[in-house]
Amino acid sequence: MFKSFIKNLYYVFPFSIKYFARDMFLYFYSTKNGAVNIQNVEFIKNHENAVVLGNGPSLNIDRPEIQSWVGEKDFVCVNNFCDDELYTILKPSLYIFLDAYFFSDDAHESWITRREKTFSILNETTDWKMNIVVPCSANLEILKRGINNKNINIFKINTQSMFSTKLTSFKTWLFEKGLYGPPQINVLIYGIYLSVVSGYKNISFYGADLSFHNDVKVDQESNELYIEYKHFNEANKIEPLMKNPGKVEPWRMAELMKLTSDTFYAHEIISAYAINKGVVIENASSYSLIDAYPRSKKSST
């Protein structure tokens, strides 16, 4: 009886006082340093429905279907999507950076080269109004050095990460107030989450393979982890699996599996949150391991 009471209490208020105090300090600290509440972001909405695009390899298969939504739906893109010609065809209204190498002074040299290419493309080709959203940890000066296009507004949000396996009314309230959001562990998570927050009625997403854990191999002598990176807009490459942004510390398999589990749980929370708000989300990817949302009828035929 007592254990059941404690468990229910945890689901109502899933924080220790220590962590809650830490998060509130970070919330106000990031606010002081230029972050805004998610409710104060002026999202650009041209249509009632949105398409969120991950960068998984399956997106190449779905190109014709994605392009068929031009003029009918808004597009949300992430990370290095702009490297592809689809960027200027789709003209996304929202672009999201979450990976630390995009805005960290400690980023590895290869990541600095990568982000500078992306920033340059965004800066030179964006001839429509678009928002870029980054997390509270972002150093805006790094982005602003590479992006000064008048059509682009950059917002740093002070939303804190909350991992959970179950959505409650209290957690929903925290999401609504912008105090907390899903864990900031995968940019597709925030692409979908911010689309819900933006007020879209129907959201579909593509390029959501989420199969990176299947692309990791363990060297049978050294125990070193290797990954074959697969994205729709660049050639596959194999390299040691190192933590970003510095590529100094190697990943361990236990860490990778936990990250994978946390990622799939985050999608379940967003799915429940969307249902609570009356938002319909469909997984339109021709290939995806995400089972938290219904599949679109078009992608299953």
C-alpha cells in the first residue's frame, strides 16, 4: 500500500527538490542570457498542417510524396537538412538545431567545418521568412557569426528537459507553461514537439528511421564502438562512435542503449501529449522503427 502511494506520488511530481531547484535555476539563468519561454516564440504558420523532416536515409524514398505537400503544408527541418536542394523547394517555416556542435566553442574541428557549411547555406539561400529554434545551452554568438540573414529569426528557448515514461496532467501543465519539454536527446523529438506547440492540427513526419543503434558495431578485440552514419543527403561513412561536441570521449554500449530507450519513450510522451491537445500525428516515413504514432495510410501502401 505504501509503495503504491509513493509510486503514484512520483508520477504526480516526478522531481526531487534538488533537481527541481536546479532546473528552475537553469530556467532563470538562461532567460537572463537571452532565452525565451516557448509561449513567446512567434511561430510562422502559413497552413494548418505541418510536415516534419528528419534526415534519415528513408527520406530519399519519400521525396516525391514530400514535394507533393508544397503549398499545402508548412515544413519543419532539422540539423543539416539545408545541404539538400529540397531545402529551397520546401522553404521551411521552422528550422531546429539541437546537437551541441552547432553552438559550442568546444566542438571538434570536423564539426566546426560541418556547421559553417550549413550556416553558410542558410544565410545565402533563405529568401523567405523562417525561424530557427535552439536550446537554452546554445551560444547564440556562434550562430549569429554565420547567420545574419534578415529573413531568419533565431530563438533560444529556456525549456528544460524532462524524461518520463508516463504523461500526467501535471506534466502536461509543465509542458504547456514551457517550463519543461521532452528530453533534448534527438532533434526529431523537438521537431515534432515544437510543431504540436505551434498549434498545427495535423502533423506528419518523414525521414524518421531512428535505426542508428542498428548501425553500431563493436570491435571484437578493442571493444571500441564504430557507427555507420546514414543520412539522406550525404554518403554513408564509418567512424568511431565518439560523444559530441568534442569527439574526445567514446560511447559505451550501455549508454547507447539507454539513449535509444529514452528516445523511444520521448516519442510516446509526445504522442500522448498531442492526443491530449487534439493534434493528429502520423508517421509517414517509408521506413521507421518508431511505433509511438499511427502510420499514415499513404506510407503503408
